[in-house]
Amino acid sequence: MKKVSVIIPVYGVEKYIAATVQSVLEQTYTNFELLIIDDASLDRSINICQQFTDPRIKIIRQANRGVSGARNTGIRHAQGEYLAFLDGDDLWLPEKLEKQIAHLENSPAVGVSFSRSAFIDEAGQALGTYQMPKLKEITPSYLLSCNPVGNGSAAVMRREVLEAIKFQDNLYGTNEDCYFDERLLQSEDNEFWIRISIKSNWQIEGIPEPLTLYRVNSKGLSANMLKQLDFWEKLIEKTRSYAPEIFTQAETLARAYQLQYLARNAVRLREGSMAVKLINRALITDWHILFENPRSTLLTLVAAYLLLLLPQNVYNKFEALVSNNIVGANQKRRILQEDI
């Protein structure tokens, strides 16, 4: 069994970190090291981590550098042939590492394996819906419009992928090998996958099962989404500087998809006014998303306006009916069919 280095950046997650660490310790694939990166967390997160006595756990402390800086620190310390990232408020199902390592072992051209994710709320309860991205034939131009990996807890990758895309930067007085771009405080995951797709020969590919539980967290709603858009524009600017050829026709449509994605997040977080503004802006930016992805666009549009116009309790009942009985059921059916 090849060793896997699991990297958890930790900052301000004392409510969730015990369950997150436990979900790693319960993996059926047992040859791993768990690198907990203390990003100068101000709460009790690290005290909680210190209560675990498993010898595979290592706690590494650093000055606050953000999630990208914590991941980079973890990569530099990692000893494994495979690496996996898990955010401090998300969870893994027990078979995650086993199934995704098998995927990589059986697919020599695939450098990054990701799973689908199931949404959970802040209390850890399943919301009944899933991230349902494209799983194969993921190209740079597709990555401009969509992030199929979905979140920072879904991917397992070969060490060779990271070696192929590393670069040097000097943010703290010394040159360091970097993998995630610490200058991007948001959209860092998207930039990372795009750079892998453009600058390496490794394929990014998913498996159907939802092996990651992705927590919908309500901190920093509207302002956070607008910041996401600003950093996405910086991502586009950076990518254009070394791969202008993929922007021939893709940029406007990609921007519309990013706005639609943010509108969906606003709906999940009950920000009706923001959701309406974002989905309207998406359609104005490039109305072709209505034809390229009609189902998701129309659902987002309808949900945004209902959230804005209906009383909260009425909307909650409507969403529960649609999400659990229609959307969630259809998603689950697709997952089962694709997994056969």
C-alpha cells in the first residue's frame, strides 16, 4: 500500500475539526500520514487536535498564511506518494481514500482523482443534494467555466502532478516552492486545477460516488461572494498571461457560468437579493448559458426569485419539497446508474 499524505489546514474550525479528523482516522485505507497545519488558529481547534493520540498525526505550526499557504506547507512536509486535501469543516466517508487510490492505480494517465460531494448543513445533517459535475474529458476551456472537483476536500492526486506545476515565490522573505497560489485569497482551487490541466499532461477525472461531505457554511455571505468574483477575475488575468489561446471564445461564457455558480451559492445561503442580482448578471453577460445548461440556469433563476419574493417559511417548505423529492432523488438515481 502506497502512503497517502492527508493535509488539513486548520483555522477557526473548533466546532467541526474533531469530526473531520475522526473521518480520516476511520478510513479503510490505513497507510496514511495526517498533517494538520495550524495556520495560527486563534480558537481551540489545535487543542482539540492534540487530544488525538494516533501516531499517524503530525501537527505543523506556521504564521497565518491562509488556506493556500497551509496547503503549501503541508505539501513541503508530505512524505506520501499520493496527497489528499481536506478542509477543516468537511468530512470523508470511510471508503474515500481506498476507492480513489484504486481509481488512480487503475488509470495511469489520471493524475487527479476526485469524488462527487454531498451537501451537509452546519450541524452535519445531509441536505439531500449533491455536486454533480462532469467526470471525464475535462479540458482547460471547460475548467474556465466550471470547477468539476467542486471543493477543496474532494481530490486525491499523485505527487508527480505537484512536481509538474510547482513554482517559486517570495512572499515572506525567502524563495519557496509553491503549488497553490497564495496571492489568490479565493478561487485558489479553480486556478490550481486550470494550471494542472494546462501545464501538465495529467488528466483530471472523477468517480461517481459522493465520498466527500461538503459543509454549507453561512459565514461572510454577500461580501464573500463579491470577493470571490474579484479573485476569479484575477485568476482569469493570470491564466491569460501564460495561455491566451484558451480565451478565444471562452471568457465571456466562463464569466457567466461563474456568476451562475455564485447565484446558486447565494440561494443555498438564503441571500435572495444577492442571488437575483447574480443570476440576472449571468444572463446579461452571456445568455447562451440558457441553451448550454438550461436546467441548472432555470432552476437557479426560479429559486432566486422565489427566495426573494416568498416568506422565508414558505420558501423553506418549497425548497425542501423540490430539493429532496425531485432534485436530490434525480441526482441519487444518476449516481447509482453511473456507479454500476
